Amino acid sequence: MFEAITERLTETFRALSGKARLTEANIADAVKEVRRALLEADVNYKIAKDFTDRVKEIAIGQEVIRSVTPTQLFVKILYDELVRLLGEKQEPLRFAPIPPTIYMIVGLNGAGKTTFSAKLALHLKSQGKAPFLIAADVYRPAAAEQLAVLAEKVEVPIYREDGTTDVEGLIRRGIEAAKKQAREVIIIDTAGRQTPDADLMAELARIAKAFQPTEVLLVLDAMTGQDAVTTSQAFTQTVPVTGFILSKLDGDARGGAALSLRAATGLPIKFIGTGEKPEDLSPFYPDRIASRILGMGDIISFVEKAQAQFDAEQAAKLQKKLEKNKFDLEDMLSQLRTIRKMGNIKDLLAMIPGFAQMKDMDIDEKTFKHIEAIILSMTPEERRNPVIINGSRRRRIAMGSGTSVQQVNQLLREFEQMKKLLRSFQKLQSQGRDPRQAHPLFRKK
């Protein structure tokens, strides 16, 4: 996600890093490269120009603070303006004051409406809500069956009718079924087309008028770039869209849709899809996306993903051990197993500051198996107290795990680094601080 624009911006920052101060000349050069990066990411030309003109206006005349470099100051200006361009704050879903809440899911065929409907149901379920799915796409072959399979996977009830073409009647009966089951949130998966034609728009407008959904969420394929923006404009002219869902951001998406939608329509992006699995859905946070675009990672999302894999008791035990500096190799093994459950390791690395440029790194899943084998070849006392692992013990562990002494040594070094990193995170968390605030540019005034 956003790799191309991140690489281009990183090159721009590198060129600026040798400058002693910001001048009109080097600002103009940097802004020119930023504009080129945005255009290559398929951002609308006018939006890219307005954005860079504003960055240039702010940057010219800025005094460089002693504690930061010209590059850091320029990055901070870019960060603030990217957040503004992306929408400034996360826009949560709205809920009806009196249940049920109704979400109407719209979009073109292939954008990912049906998959998103199931993902949203799982997301709401994880928040303690009681979701209900209605399969209202009566035109696409097997659409209802696809939603039924996904509904079974996320364990959410579904209403479907095979063979009917009465869309409004189907939805009405589906809502009644949901009410009888006391379901709090109803998700209507509507029909799509290959293009936003008049018949589709008229049908969606009728459904919205008839059932007054709390939100109308338009699913857009992030990989289509400016076409996604064009599609959004076609829908919003007829259908009362309240927000967007960007699907397939894990693919070869250049980022143009994410960077253009708010400015082009005035409506927020609510969620992003980052994979095919039902759990691969994330709320859209402008500040976190801006951080990732600038190569600064997204440590907050990383921590949230990790926390989702822990139960409260496990997390409390780990925190106590960190506070007492008693984090050991058994804990490290537990952490690594948790990370493997969190998703693709390359996507996770992109969230960690300093790792955004490592997308081409060859990460062998066998490495995790070797680590596990090494730790399991240790005695319980060695896992709890690694300082006792001397040369002879290392040779025994290597032989028992089918690895080399060098690999055992490397693991022990990585254990010490992980221990320090987790203690740093724990300290920031105990202070209630955003990890980015450790840098002077991002401290709250």
C-alpha cells in the first residue's frame, strides 16, 4: 500500500537532507518532486496542484527549529497537509438512535461489496453488536450464495430469497426477519453493474428512499485510481452516499483514490480493505495513513493488531513481566506465534517506523519455524534465564533444533533487542503517549 509514492517522497527527502536551511529554491524543487509523486500515484492534477501550492506557501518563510533539520520540518508540513487532505480525523459509522441501524452497501461489480458486507458484519460483531445480512443482489448469479458462504464463516445470520426479482419486497421481508431476531444492525448487500448506469442508480435511489438507511456506503476498488473517484462522483449525484470503503489496498494500489476522494467529494473514507480474509478490514485513520505514506510507519495500528490477538489476562501478565524486566524466551515465543496470527509479515513490517522500505526483503516463513525449534530445544530454565546459555549449551541447542550455533547466537541477540523494544513501547503506553510524540515534531503543544 502506497509503496511507490513512499519511495518517491523518500528520494525527495534525501535530496533535501544536505541543505542547511529551507530556501525558496530548495522548497520549490522539493515541492515539484512531491507534485510529481502525487501525479504518479494517480492523484487528480488539480488536487495535486492545490496541495503542493499550499505546502509551498507554508514552507516558505518557516524558521527551522534548532532541534530539527530542514528535512524534518518539511516532512512535518507534508504530514499536516496530508492529514488535512485525507480528512483530518477518523469518521466512525453512525448508528440509529432506535435500532435497527441499516447500512446499505453499494458499488460496481467486482469492487468487493459482498466481501465487505461480511467483513463489516464481523467487525460489528467484534464490537458486541448483533449484525444481520440481507442478500439483495438478485441479478448477479450466485451473489446470494457467495454472501451465504461468507455469513456462515463469520457466523452471522442472513436473509435470502432465490428466484425473486422484487428487490424492495425482499429487503422489506429481510428487515422484518431481522427485527424478529432482535438484530441491532442490518447490512444490505445491493446489486451492482459493470458501469454506473441509469437503471442501477434509479434502483439504488428507490431503495434508499424506501428504507432510509442510516448510512449508504460506497465500495470502491482502490486499484482503479482516478476511475474510483469518477465512479464516486457518478454515485453521489443520485444516491445519498455517506461514506466510502476502499477495497484491495493490499494490491497494486498507487494511492490516488485515497488521496483524492475527500477533496473531490467532501465525503469521508470510513474503512479500508487490506486482504481477502474476513478480518482484513480497518477503520480509515487519516493521520496513520499520512504516516505510512511518508515512510514513518503506523505503530499504533501495529499495536492494535497485536492487542486483538491477546486476551486481557495474557496482556496483563506480559505487562507485569515487562515492568519487572522479566521478559524471557518463553514470552518471545508466545509473541512470535501471536505475530504469525496477525497477518502477512511484510504488511506488518510496513507499519513499523524504519521498515517501510523493506517491501522487497525476502522474508522466509521457515525462519519462524527455526526460532520455534531453537527455543523449544532449550530447557525451561534456559528459556526463563537465557544468561546461563554458555558455549556447550548453545551447541546442544543447535544440534537439538537442527540449526547452527550461529543461528542460536543470532536468536539470543534478537531476543535482547526485542526485550528493549517492548520495554520502550510499554513505557510510552504507561505514559498515555502516542509513540510518534517521542519525536519533537509530533509532541502536543
